[in-house]
Amino acid sequence: VIDDSIFSILRRVAKDTGKGYYQEIIRLIAKEPTGCTVQTLCKKLCLTATPIRKKLGVLKQLEVLDSTGIKKGEKGRPDEYWRLTPSFANIWTKSGIGD
């Protein structure tokens, strides 16, 4: 049985080991109700699109993130907005890692 003390230890381990760009990407996306585009993440993290897209792909495979394409005009590719999956958003909120 996991009680509050064990959960507190697990939360601390997750915070200490989960640092880096993955956690920053999740934190930024969690703050935006409509989601974030790759361009927004590039500006906020000072990275180019290629490493961000790779990290987003990993997080999508882990079912942490999902994306939605939103067409802004008649021409061109739709903008892709990345959001937390509902199940992970619930875990993220309860864990306190994003605080």
C-alpha cells in the first residue's frame, strides 16, 4: 500500500531525475490550455525545431502528449498544437511535479 510518505518519496525521486528538456516541454505545455506549437517551444527553450520535434515524438509515444492540427489559412500546413493527454494531465496535476 502506498501511503503519503511513500508517495512523497516517489515525487521527490521523479523531480530529481526528471529534469531537463522533457520536463520543461511538459511544464510549458501544461501551462497553455490550448497547447503549444513547436515554434513557441523553440522560442521559450532557445532550441531549434529538430531536437524539440524529436522530444515531442518520444513524449507522444509514451502517451504523455497528443497533437492537433489547426488550419490558420487556405495555404500551407496546419499548425500543430501539442497538449497533455487527459490521463497524463491528471497524473501531472496530482503529482505536484509541475509546481
